[in-house]
Amino acid sequence: MTDTFLDKAYDTTGVEATRALYSNWAKSYDEETSKNGYATPGRCAAALKAATSDFSTPLLDFGCGTGLSGLALSLAGFTVIDGIDLTQDMLDRAAEKQLYRSLTLSDPEQPFPVKKGDYALISAIGVIGAGAAPIEVFDTLLSVLDTSGKMVVSFNDHTLEDPAFEGRITSAINAGVIDLISEEYGDHLPGINMKSKVYVIEKK
Ligand SMILES: C[S@@+](CC[C@H](N)C(=O)[O-])C[C@H]1O[C@@H](n2cnc3c(N)ncnc32)[C@H](O)[C@@H]1O
């Protein structure tokens, strides 16, 4: 029988444990999430599409995993997608989908592998929050996003339970750093009755 991981994912913390989780999950991730109706990538792609005019602008899919997010972005019309992820086994699955221009392994202990202005489009789909990357990653992505660039971010119900995550978006709006373009609460993994919020923000 194939191991399941959705029941373990949300309690995982720390870089090593997170990498081990996704390393072990890489082979069965697409099957398990699809079986549970994984809807957030499609919702994020549609929300970012609604805020985009040039679909050939390079898009950074941060925490691309096995490429389900890249697949949704590609189906929405984005044509130049670069992926970054913490876990080599997830990146290997993403490479099989042959839809990324580049795939880069990241190490949170090393300097961030992207410079300010490299991207005017960024996605962080199912990546920031419980069982994945800490909220500081939101600040890092925001710091490299080009001026007037757009970013789509999702927070699932577990993540929304901690007000620090949504609070970071509110603080950035209040500080005049970003504008909120859209915010929508909807299905994440209907098979386990979980929802997520999808935000599109623009950097000022
Ligand atoms: C739930 S998966 C989402 C993958 C993909 N975006 C999707 O929608 O299917 C979370 C991914 O984030 C990656 N990840 C977790 N923490 C990270 C970090 N600090 N930096 C980069 N990637 C990270 C994991 O390796 C995993 O592939």
C-alpha cells in the first residue's frame, strides 16, 4: 500500500523535516493531492491571469514541488516559468513534466538565488505555512519582486489559523508596500474538507 502524507504534512516544522517529508512524498504527491481534488493551483493561476496582461513575462514558481502549480499556470497561459524548490526529489518530478524553463534547488541557509527585479510575476502556491515554508519567505519574495510586479500566494486553513500569516499581508498593505488586487476563499483539498485563501498582490 502506498504511504499517505496529507495526514502528516501539517505538523512538520524545520527545514530538514520539511525536506524529508517532501522527499518521501515526491513519488505519490500528485496522486494523493489529485485524489483529494487539489484545487488551489488552478485558482491561483486563474487569479494571477486576471491580473496579467503579458503572459510571456518570466514567472517564478517558488516552491514548485512536482510541478502541479506550474502545470496550472501553464494551462492558464503563462509561457515562461522557472521553478525553485527545497527538495530535489520534488524537482525531479517537476522536470518530468517538461514545462519549466529552469528548475533550481534552493537552500534556506544560503543567499536567496534570485535578485531584485529578476521577476515581475511570482507564485507561491501551497508553499508558505503549516508543513512548508515560514512566513519570512513571504518577505523575501516580496523583496525581490519587481516594482509593479504581481505575486499570487495561497494560505490553507491550517495556515490561516495562525493570524501571523494573513497579518503579514495586512501589514504590507498598511505600510504602503503592496496593493491587494484580489482575495478569494475557496476549495483547497475538498477530499479532506480543507479550503484556502488566494491573494494576488502588486508591489508598489
Ligand atoms: C505542498 S507542496 C506545493 C508544491 C506545488 N507548489 C503545488 O502546488 O503542488 C510544498 C513545496 O514547498 C517546498 N518548500 C517547503 N519549504 C520551502 C522553502 N523554505 N523554500 C523552498 N521550497 C520549500 C517543498 O519542498 C514542497 O515541494
